Amino acid sequence: MRKKEQVWSFDFIIGFILFIVILFVGIKMVINLVPSEDYDNLYRQTSQLSSSLVSSGHPVDWNASSVIIPGIADNNRINSTKLNRFDNLNYGKGKVLLHTTNEYIFYFKNKTSIINYSKCVRGYNISTNNNCEPDFTNVSVSNLVKFERLVILNSTLVSMVVYSWN
């Protein structure tokens, strides 16, 4: 009877190395799926910021000297007077009043394009292209969050898009 020799140790080593590599890649993927604490804080602040913007603000008939929380809408209808008052607020003061430490912008868009409602983008001084779309290429961004809220602007249902980043 002849015995056939097998190189089982070589097969075992190759299989073990493949198993370790797949295990390492799987663990790395699971770790990357868990958002960082910075991202969680950014998400919470952006949610709060977008909620504040679509509110009436505090006090309800606020102005630059009485504002505690600036809101630009009444019953989800954009109030052009409040929007103009918001535009006249200093960006730094607006960040403090909106309780955010992150940079932010917001704009209005319909189904097809961004609406240039006296200006394209409000908030952080960011450049825009010919279609009023914000250009993030010259902005340092670690984490970016986007919120969209449905609002009524001039009797038309539109989206208010809020971006916030750190």
C-alpha cells in the first residue's frame, strides 16, 4: 500500500492567514460604521439649528435688539420680514443665538434648482456657482450634515436645506 503525502501544514497556514485578514477587514469595517462623538454632536446641533430656523423665534416678533432665538418662519411659512432681519444679523452673533459652534449655511430649493430669494445662501460666507449651488471646495470640512425641511415660500412648497460642518 502506498501512502500519498499531503502538505497540510502549508494549506493550513494559507487558510489561517486568509482568515486573519478577513477578520481584520471585518472588524475595521464595523469600527468605521460607528459615528464619532464629533459627528453625533454635529448632527444634534444641526437638528436643533434647523428646528430653530423653521420656528417663529423668541420672542415671536423679534428684532436685532430683542432676539433670543432667531426664527424665520411662522407655521412653516417663511416670513420675509424675519428672513430679512436674520440676513442683517452678524454671522457670529447668529451662531451664538442658534446655539451652534459649527459652521452652517441654508438655502431654499424647489424640485429643480436653488431659489435665489434675495440671495442664494445664508449663513457662512461660502462661494456659489452660477446655479446658486454652494461650493465646498475651498472650505475645510471634517464632518458634514445635511437636513432638509419642507416650508412654504410665497405660497409654494419648497425645501429649506441646512448644511452644517466642523
